[in-house]
Amino acid sequence: MSHPVTATETTTEETPSVTSATRYKIKSGLILTRPPLLTREPTPFEAAFYLYQKRLNERLAVPFRREFYFRTDTAADLDWRLKLRERHGVPAKDIGRYNPRGRVAWNDEVLVGSETGMTADIVESLLKDAEVRISEDGEEIVDDERVPVERPMPRRTEADEKGDARRLDRALDQTLYLVVKKGEGEAATWQFPAGDVPTQEVLHETAARVLAESAGVNMNTWVVGRVPVAHYVTEPIFAEGEDAATAPKRRGEKIFFLKGRIMAGQADLTGNKHGLTDYQWLTKDEIKRVLPWDYYRSVRNMMADR
Amino acid sequence: MGKLPSTLLRRPTSLYTSPSTSTATTGPSGPSSPRCLLQHQQLRHATFVLRPRRPYQFTQLVQLSDGSTFTVRTTMPSALYKSTKDSRNHVLWQPTEKSLRNIEVDEAGKLAAFRDRYGRGWDTEEVPDEEAEAAAAATQTAHVEAKKAEATQDQQDAAGEDPFDSLVDLISSYSKFDPNTKGGKSAKDAARDEGKKRR
């Protein structure tokens, strides 16, 4: 504003023309995310790498000394010796049959197609080893009297098996995003909850308000920051023979998306004010198939890989 | 390819001085100094570096109190470790979990028996009674009046009062407001009472 004369000139020039406020509506939306609850599965390469490191460590570390950990001929000692015999003398439970000090110590690679070193195999062998095999009297417990170890919960939940996309306890190792369906029948589109920004509100306030209006208040959510993470622009539509200087037939939209986190609760669309009919919690891959392409393209960079 | 200085300098009889050594010996004092003519030999014999003795490590499955599991490398030979107290059932990480807040567990009924016999005078926190509440509501206005009068009195003689008296009062009253010491109720009872209040 070093030249006030030019500034006044430009304003006088712009006054008759249509400002961008009449051509575009400003909207604010919220991309509500549920963070992953589980770490991801290691890739086959990673699993092979960790197995290699473990077998290498067998060669480098000092040998396991049973006497240091178990008093001789106690139940724990007998239990250990029994399990060690079944593992062919390998103290480690998850590296398969490998002798680091024998003549074939160099042979530390598993064969193609072997399950050794995979996560499922490791967990399985550890659970098998955790089972008590020797009673307190020092006698071996017969097979049908053994108490099996309680198995940990599977990585895939019931909602995963049923394919219920409305549940939040699905795809536990990936981020979920809330998408809502606007309209009925053929004209229905999936989108993120979004609404107009009134003059007296700012983006993050509108985003929080729109979420409460559309998906209910029974969610413990948190809007991450006040800066939009993505934006989507639709161009205004002008009537025949009109140009950009006049008011458009249909105004364009500039939607700014903020990022939100859900800590607890669930979406509830009953009595929403935005004409929403359905909702889903989708992963990045699933969202790609549901959203319109250009809409997805505008938000895809805010989504993490998983 | 030039020879390494160590191989050259290993022969003490050799009169040959490598150019690199001579340049290295010419220090800031200049080549004329007699000290610089002495060759400071750098020895690079291979020395045996002991590999650090690392203990044998197992892979262990750790199960937290909520059932989630992960594997760690540890020297402990047991295959499964079940944690009884961790971030999943500790009030610091689960502040909204009500059952964790109540520290008094009275499953055997010993505390209740004690209270039957000796009353509730020993409780750190006063348990509000319904009758007492009603009485309190009736006398509240009177209390407010009294407090107002007291406050004005305090303001009047604040200058002459010993400040330690009020501090002792403050300390002794502090334990009563500790939210973790809810006396006389198990977690179940507390939850039930809260349900009653809501209704």
C-alpha cells in the first residue's frame, strides 16, 4: 500500500465487476480420522530380515546357560528341558531348527515358502511354549489335561469378517476416515461432512459445528489445528452468453478441509441438518473407490499411507 | 601406488625417509629445529578388540492387561509375560475409567464391619448422607451469613493473625478433597450410587 492512488484506482475498477465472493461459496469440512490401533504386519522381506538377524545373533551372543535361570530338577527346569528337547536343543523358540555352532552353522537361510519367521508363526510357537507341561510335582502333564494358554485377540475383528463399514473397530492397523452420503438414489454422493461458513465464524468453528449437526454429538472428537489440510474447488457455472464479469447461474464452491480425530463414540445421522442418509468409516483404499475422482485427488495427500 | 608409511617405518635400518613423513614432521617451529628430525613413528599393529559379551536373548510375547500383545527381545526365558498393571489399567493413562479411581476395595466386608462398630469418624472423606444433605440445605443460608460475617472479621484482624495457623488448617483440610480416597464404597457400589443420582 505504498501507492494509495493506485489502490483507490483498482477498487474503483473492481466495484462494478463481480467479486469472487459472489462467484464462490466458502465451505468448511472436517476429515474425521480414527488412528490405527495396531502396528502393521511386517512385509515378507522384513520378516526374513529379522529372522536373519536373530540367527546371526545366535552365532554372536554367548550361549544360553540354563543353570543360571533354573535351579536343577525343579519343575521349571524339567519343563524347560522337555521343551528344549522338543526344539532339538535350540533355546530360541522362534527361529526354527538352527544350530549356530555346528558344522552347518552357515546354513542360516530358510527355504522358499517356509513360514519360519513370519509373525503368525512366531506368536504360535511362543504360545505353544508358554503352556505348562510339567506339574508342580515334577510329573509331565498328559495332553488332555494341559491348560491351553489364552490366545490373544485376532488382528481381524468381527466387523472385518462381516465387512461392516459402519463400525469403528475394523481395519485396526489402518486409519479410518468418516465419509457421509448426501442425497438419495442415483444423485447420492459420498463426501466428507462440510457446510457453509457464515460471516461471523472461522473455518475450524464451522467444521466442528457441521460435524455436530451432521453426525451427532455423541462423539469425543478433536479438531487438529486451525489450518486446512486440503481444499477442493468447483468452478461456477454461467448461463449461456454470459461471461465471468456477471453473476453466475450457479456459484462455485471452495471447500476447506480440516483434520479431526475421534477418541470415542460413534456417528449418528438421525435428525441431521445436511440431508445425509448414510455414513461409513473407510480406509484410504476404500475411499478411493467411493469418492468422485477429482474430490479424492484434492484430499489424498493429507492421508497417510495406512 | 605409494607404500603405506607404517610399512616403511617398521624397518629401523632404512635410511629412506618418505616425503609424506618429512612433511609431517615439519611443524610450525620450522625444519631447522633439531627436535623435528626425530621421527615420531605411528604404529598401526592390529590390536585384538574384544567383542562385547552379549547375553543370550529370547523373543517374548508381552500381553498387556487389556489383552493386546507385542513381542520384545529379552533375556528372560519365559515365552509369555502377562502384565498385571500397565498403562491400560492405570488411572494416569485412563482418566475416564471410573473403576480405576476408587482405591478402596472392600470385598471381604472388613471395612464395613469396622464402620458398623466404630462409625464413620475415621473416614478421610465425609460421605454425604441424604438426611444430612437436606439439613445442610436448610442450614446453608445460615452458614453463608456466618461465613460473610467471618470473612469481614478476618479482613479486620488479618494484620494481627499468625499466618501458620491458617496454613495448618489448609494442610489438614487438603486430604479431604483428594478425589482418589473415596471411603466406604467398592467400585460397583459407587457406580450404582451414581446411577441412582442420575435417575
